Amino acid sequence: MSTHVPPAGTQRRRSRTGEAFSLLGRRALVGIPATAAITAAVFWLASLAPFNPLALYMGTQYEHATPGQREKLAAELGLNDAWYAIWGRWASGALHGDWGTSRLFGQPVADVVSERLPYTALLVGLGLVVAIALSVLLAVGAARRPGSPMDALALGLVHLAQAIPPFVLGLVAIAVFAIGLGMPAGGAASGGADPTPAGLALHLVLPVGVLAVTLLPWLVLNLRASLLEALESDAVLAARGRGLGEFNVLRTHVLPVALLPFMTVVGSRLGELVTGALLIEAVFSWPGLASATVSSATAGDFPLLAAVTALTCAAVFAGSALADACYLLLDPRVGDV
């Protein structure tokens, strides 16, 4: 009786896949309680903040209400409870899909997030794609001839971008391209009209460009270092010795090796990407989560602030875990960590 034995390569692939899922599971065991703890910190800080949530909720009616009316409404809203009790109710509701009601916008938090999240995701996604494309071009041009004018130009550009704060870079872009050249630089449509695909594309040019430039420093510098290391490897020297052209060497022996750690860096820096996107949204009045986050913080709308914080933390943890899992699957030299 014969027994079929899978090829060794198939067994290794299954083993690597199992290690990748194991890594994702362990990261989830860390990321979920960490996200919950961060949202709890939001409510704890809210209890220490010099806000009067009842006054913010009632608006101008607060001054005309009697102390008894204020006390009754505060009790109905649960504003007199300890912060951990308020957080516990919010967390329990969030687990069942109810993230509470935004007092600032007067609608469920889930509706506020669902309306604005696609705009933020579009800005972040396009900004990251453009930044990766530009960083590959700059890093390859710089690494092929270290010390050359191209290398000096690339390093000079990224160090300049690193030195300028994102909001300052956004204001410079508005002054040069919007005021100087007449490009649209506010909102997602002109004149209060409904957004259209063409209008969105035109209004995205400046915020996406500025966001991409703010991401270039750590992308280019990391990829340049990986490319320099790969270019000096024995595999590349052997390929050149066999007469393989420079383009083919880069395509088949250098970039596949250099892009693996680069992918992990992208995943680990998602926090900075989201933070930069929020700043860019504020500068360009982009209708994403940034304006809602700022408004909820200043108005004491902590259910909305906690929801945005939870989504941001979950995105950072998930991006980092997925990047490491892909690295583990693609590079056989890397073990499960």
C-alpha cells in the first residue's frame, strides 16, 4: 500500500502559511486589548478635560435651563457617572455595532464615520501609492550611482521634505498652485456642488501630492539603503558576471530583495501616514475624518473621538501585522517572530 507524500516545496509553503496565520493571531491578541485600552484612555482624559459636556450638548439652551433641569438631563445622559462606567457602556455598545450617538453632529457615530471614512481612505490610499512610486524611482536612481548628482538631488529632496512640517508644506502648495495657478485646493467639489469623479480627481491633486511628499523621507531612505545592500550581494555580482543587463539585474535580483523590508516599513509606519493625512485634510478642508476628529475633540464629543481612535489603532495594528505576514510568506530566510 503506497502513501502519497506531498512535495517538499508544498510542505514548506503550507508551513509558512501556518506561521503567517499564527503571527496574525498573536498580533490580534495584542492589538485588540491595546485598542480597547487606548479608547479607555480617551474617556479617562475626557473626565480630566476642562469641558462641560452638558453645556456643549445643550448649546445656547444651557444658560436658560434651571439647575434642576440641568441635573435631570445630565442624569438621563449618564454624564455624572464615572468615566469607566461611561466607557464600559460605550465599549459594550460598540461590540454590538452601536458606537453611540454624536452629540456634535446629532446622528449615530456609525453614520458619521461611514460618510467620511471613504474620503479619508481615498486620500490615504492614493497618497501611499504615489509616494511608493516616487520613492522607488528616486531610490533606484540614487542607489545605482552613490555620490552622483542624482543621489545628491534625491537625498536633498527627501531631507528638505523631512524638515518641513506637513501643514506648512500644504500652505506652500496652496500659495503656489491654488492662489498662483488657480488649482482647486478646498473640499471635494467646487461651489458646494455634489462631488463627481472628475471633480474629486481634480481636488485630490494637491492633497495627495502633499501627502506623498511628506511620506518620501522614510520611504526613500529605507529603500535606498536596501538597494545598496542588494547591489553589493554575491547574487548581483554573479548575474553581472554572466553578462546580464543592468535593467534585468535590477528587475530580477535587486528590487525583489530590496522591496521585502521596504514593505514591512510601509506597514509599520501607517500611524504616521494616518496622522499626516489628518493634518492634510485639515489644511485642504477635505471632508474626511480629520474635521470630525478635531471638532469632536474641541466639542467634547467623546463617543465619536473614541470611535475614530479605535479605527485608527485597528488600521495601524492590522497594517503592521499584514506587512509582517506577507514578508514571512515571501522571504524564506525570515522566521516567525
